[in-house]
Amino acid sequence: MTPGGVILGIDPGTTGMGYALLDRRTEPPTVLEHGIIPTPHGGTAGDRLASIADAIDGLIVAHGASALALERLYFNRNARTAMAVAEARGIALLCAAKRGLEVAEYTPQEVKLSVAGSGSADKKHVQRMLAIVLSLPRPITQDNVADAVAIALTHVQRSRFAAAIAKAT
């Protein structure tokens, strides 16, 4: 058993916000739920963000999440895409802050390195490694969802390592 309970992993994509809930108290961590947070088609930016906030709040409460792990925003050539991702990330951070969750952010390269052993691993390799590490019956092939699972798993691994270091010192 390791401290901290349930991790909510978020991949704040523009075509859908992937999410995953992992229980880090089991070995391997148990995937409790994963999917895409739906947003209203044709709704305003405010409608979309409110829908995301409601869904994240619901996931935190339903699963008793103690931490939020999400992808760190990196430079994007398309300013409109970068702004939409930043807005969605802001909503996730706000939801976590309101509930007092631990927050961790990881770059895509950190996630790939943690899950697949290489910061330049492609999505298919990460998806195959998730299935192996988490003992899943088959890989999660939806990119945003697999990314959210990988982000949550990265946080599980990092928090376990930090706990082991703290215990040893």
C-alpha cells in the first residue's frame, strides 16, 4: 500500500478532454474509470468550460480523488489551440484547488519516459506499455484517454518513488 489514494489524470486536449482515475494503493495501480469528458456541441466557450468543470467536480467527488495529474502546457504553433487547451487546464486546476487536491504537472516527454522508458516513444508504444504495466486486457487506443491514463500512472510512479526516498532518509 502506498499513500494517497485515487489519482485523477487529465489530458486537456481540444478534441476531447481525456480523463482517468487510478488507485495507487494497489499493485499494479487499478484503473477505476477512464473516458472523454463530453462537452456540448455548438455551445459557447463558457458552456464548454462549465461542462468540463461539472464533470471534473463529479469525478473528484465520486471517486474521492486526492490528487490531480495533468499534462503541462507546451508551446503550440496554433495560438487558438493553445488558448483552448490552457482554458481547459485552468478549469481542471480550479476544480483541484477547490477540493484541496495535490496537483502535479508533467510534460509529454516526462510521461513517455516514465511509462515507456523513452521520452520520444510514440503513442502506440505508450499504449502497449500501459496495457502491460497496468495488466489491462487490451491497450487503450483512444489517444486522449490513453494519455490521461499515462499521466496518472506517471504521478503514481513519481509519488511512490518520492515516498520511498522520504522513508529512507
